[in-house]
Amino acid sequence: GDSVTQMEGPVTLSEEAFLTINCTYTATGYPSLFWYVQYPGEGLQLLLKATKADDKGSNKGFEATYRKETTSFHLEKGSVQVSDSAVYFCALLMSQKLVFGQGTRLTINP
Amino acid sequence: EAGVAQSPRYKIIEKRQSVAFWCNPISGHATLYWYQQILGQGPKLLIQFQNNGVVDDSQLPKDRFSAERLKGVDSTLKIQPAKLEDSAVYLCASSLVGTSRNNEQFFGPGTRLTVL
């Protein structure tokens, strides 16, 4: 079945460091890909998305590129802030069904 | 625009008791989803409604879980009887159907269930 594998956490970085959270997927068709973020005490929020190969999703300084050849959708940010501390989920959508990775907890220290 | 509302936010029960969760989706959203998020894991879809019909309930443990969406708006998810392994956050989400944004699901804050 369709699945998503994320980089194991937790990840701890210093403020202004470069961030990469790896995500790879397995799907029977051509899914849409998403990154969701869950801040402490809040619900899941859509961070960015890409609906076809080579699309780049971006939001709040975060970026991810849909790579069909490597079945990947890695999340990157050039300079993280303390406020980016959260749990990040990679997900794919097939037939209106979202399949999530296990999540990566990110902590940014000042 | 109001978001997806869920209640209660927290619930603690003993095993073998029953519990119910309520969800009010974003106004006009035809599709409603219930997810189970066990600690340290990503959300897993339990059931998907379109209006008041079930689209997918293949992951719903039907011996103890039930859900309904009367009149195609609010929804309730019930567990009876609860087991220890049902301890999780139950997330409700909704989405539009038939628009360019129909791929986006909007999530509520969730109900954290602890079964003792």
C-alpha cells in the first residue's frame, strides 16, 4: 500500500542553522505531497504542498520539491528560528486519502 | 472563517467504558474525516464521510468504534467499550469537494483520550 517514511527524530538545531527533514514515499499512482506542521497544543496545519513532479512548494521560508525520480519530498529551510519548533509530518494524498509519515520533532535552541 | 471545532479537548476514562467525540466541520465542507493519532505516530484515517454517506471505513475497528454524520454536517465518533490501546488523539478534518482546493484538509485541534 501507499506509505511515507520520514527522517527519525528528534532533531535539535541552533537558531539560524540550515534544516533538512527527509521524506520518501511509496505510491501506486501519482500522489500529491504535503508537509503539515503541529505546533505545541495546536492542530495540524498545512505548511506546503506540491501536486506534480518538479513542483516546488514553499511557505514561511520552508521549501520542498516533488522529486518523482527519487520519490522524495524533503523539507528545507535556510535559517531556522525558535518559533519553528514543532512536529513536522510528511504526507501523500491518493484518492482523497491522506497517508502520513510518523512525524519528526524539531527543537530549535536560541 | 471558523475552523474545525472538536469537543471535548481532553477525556480520561477507564477501560471498558464508552466515550463519544464531537466534530463540527468548516461550513460548506462536504467531506469529513476522523483520524487516530497514537503518540509518536502520524495520524491514521479511521473513516471518511462525504455529506452523510461513508466513503471509506476500512481502517475503523467496527467491533468497538462507530461514527455517524447526521444531516451531512456534524459528526460523532464513539468507542464502546474502550481498550487501553485506544489512548490517542482523535483528529477531525474537513475539506471541500469539487473545487481547485479540494485536496486540502483542514484539521481541528483534536481530542486527547486517555484510557486507564
